[in-house]
Amino acid sequence: GIAQRAKNKKRVKAIHAKIKNVRQNMLHQFSRKLVNEHAAIFIGNVNAKALAQTRLAKSVLDASWTTLRTMLKYKCENAGVCYEEVNEAYTTQICSCCGSRSSSPEGRAGLGIREWQCVECGTLHDRDVNSALNILALGHERLAVGISVL
């Protein structure tokens, strides 16, 4: 902003350092809260590096997905909390109730569709909630068979 237009490099550097510190602090607090409140944490294996090369780059980098994943992993290990990364492919498209994939929105055009109804069982799904339920189920399956990605 103003400091950049005034070519005040020292002030710009200080502002960016403050933003970085605030973000790091927020991620530490959030990851600690998750680890303290849960016995198991399952996350999708989002390829943040690939997404950072798309038009979503600023959002992906601002969210600090890779940093949060790293924090969760080591904090879970230290606290004895189960941490698993699962393959999140098709988790938005598979019905979390019946497992059908026949009626879900697909492709790039389907990304804008946030809610859909399964034609097999009639369940109405929010895309993100459905994905979270599928990731949770995949994590539980991994625990049941004793597979670990650590």
C-alpha cells in the first residue's frame, strides 16, 4: 500500500514480517486446538504446490495449507494423536451415505455446483460436508486395517 508507493522498503519489510507472524500464530493456535480436541485427525492429500500454480495461487498461499499440514503432523505425533493423510480423489462426488457416484456433478463445470442430490438414496449433499464425511470414512478405514502413511 502506502509504504510501497512511498518506496519505504524498511516499512514494507516490517509490514510483511508482521503479517507472517500473525499468520504463523493463528496456524499454531488452530492446529493446537485441533490436536487438543481430537483423538484422530484425517486430512485430504491436497497438492498445495500444484494449486499454487493456478489462478487460485494467492488463496492457496494465504491459507498456508502446507504449513498447517506440517504443524498438525508433528503436533499429533508429539501428543499421541492419530494423524492420517488420505487420498481425497472423488470425495466430493461419492455419496457419503450410499457410496454411489452416478449423480454427482463432475468436471470443471460441476465445481460451481455446491449442493447435489444422490439419485440412488435421495440424500441432499453440500459438496464440502460430503467430502469431509468421505475423508473421515477413508481415515477410519485406514485405522481399521492398520495402514499408516507416516
